[in-house]
Amino acid sequence: MGEVKPLLSISSYVAHGYVGNRAMVFPLQYHGWDVDTVNTTHYSNHPGYGMFKGQKSSPELVESIFQGLGNILDISSYYKVIVVGYCPSAAVMNTIYKDLEPIVQKASPKRPILVVDPVLGDNGRLYVPEELVLAHKDFLTKGLVDLTTPNQFELELLTGTHVSDFTSARKALLHFYDMYKVPNVVLTSVPIDGKMYCVGFSSASQTVFALEFEQINCSFSGCGDLFTALLTNAFHESGCVLNPIVLGSVLYKLHKVLQNSFEDEWQKTGQPPSMVKDIRIVSSRKVLDEAGGHSWPVKYILE
């Protein structure tokens, strides 16, 4: 038997499809994680379908789940990693952060690694209440987060720094570190000079580095959640080191899953899709075994 790796994933849940916890649990389990979940929504499907049923979790429900877990587990030493993803309201987000703060205090000898994907919006618009921006800012300033994965819009919101090129990307990431003291930050995607890049910052090595990844002309629901799951695993396996090899391996797997999803959707519909509502995580599971991305060109952003 392999090492037991308990992980708590806090994100949305849908009965059908692959977003939030549904997109994260399988790849993490495939990599040997024993995943528990706290669900911030209970929806039939994600809103990308144009309609859905179900409801958001209430602060009281989330609080009771944490209390129940605390009754049977020492949460601060049981979980190796805690991941925070999509939350639909500031009230629930504040409840989650209130419960997490004593669990991940730096003084705890076996404190879990805390990964936060500050899901706020994309492409210049919020898709959560504006109060959530402040909720994330307030918690990030406590210096308890080990790794975070904002997209361009979220990084700009959280730092007040516009990102348009390599220089401004570096400036925004360094400003983020100055503001929040998160030692590892990944800017998940930013277009620069007609190409798409993923940019990482590591305070341990004091480096900012960019990896170009091939674009697929399509929108994929759940892509960010899958990225966070893959990165969480790779980050832990590397001894909590963020470097181009770690990030390259994640981008390699992510791209192959998205390419498989795109091709399968094309085959089903008979035309190139502009949107894939459900990425093919399970049918692409063998990709998770592959080792790739180690030879991707890396651009170190020095100024």
C-alpha cells in the first residue's frame, strides 16, 4: 500500500459535469490522494448550460460540516493539504476562512499546506459578488496561504496592477507577494504578444518565470479547477517547490486533457466546438500517468 495522503477540497459541487470539486476529486484520487470535500454549492449542473437547479450552501451548513469534521478528526494534523476553490458568497467564504485560520496557523507542527484558487471572475468581469474580493484580501493578508492560482483578471483585482506584458506581470506578482506574503503564486494565463503564457513566482528562489502553452480556440468549463488539482499534486510531490519543471508537467497534462475533450466534442457534433461544457477527465485518465513538459522553453522575467 502507498502513502496515505488525506486532502480536503472546498469548492462547488454539481451532480452532472466536471467543475469545482467534480473536476478536482478524480485527478487527485488518481494520484493517490484520499479526498474529503466541503461543497459550497449543490447544483444539478454548472451555469454554462444556460440553466440549472439546486442551491448554494449556507454559512450555517458549512459551519456545521467543519464542526462535524472537527468532532472526529484533528483537522490541523490529519490533512496534508487543504484546497479552497469556488465560493458563491462572501458570507460562506468568511465562514470557511474563519474555520481554516486556526487549522493552518504557522505554529502548528503538522499544519496542512493551504492552496487557494481565488475564483472571482475572468475576461474583465466578476461572476461572484464584489464582497468576495475583500473576503479573499482579508484572509490573504494573514500570510497563511502556501500557493495561490489567480488568473489575470483576479491578479489585477487583488493587486490593483494592470498586466499587459512580461514586465507588468512580474510587477504584479512581486506586488502580490509584498501585499500578501504568499510564497508561491501562479498567474494561470495571460496573453502577451499574441501568445498565451502561464507565469510562476517563487519567493524561495526569487524567480519569476513564464511558460508558453498552446492555445485551443475554445472555452472549457472546469479547466481552472483541473489545473489547480494537477498543480496541487505536482507541488506537493516536488516538496512544495514551484519551478518551471513542476509547472511544465501540469500544463502538459492539462493541454492533453483539453485537446482530448475538444476532439471528442468535435467528433460528436461534427464541427469544431467553441465551448466544451464537460471536459473529459475520466476518459483522459491515462494522461495523468504521463511525464511531459520538462523540456518546455522557459522565459525568466528579470525586470
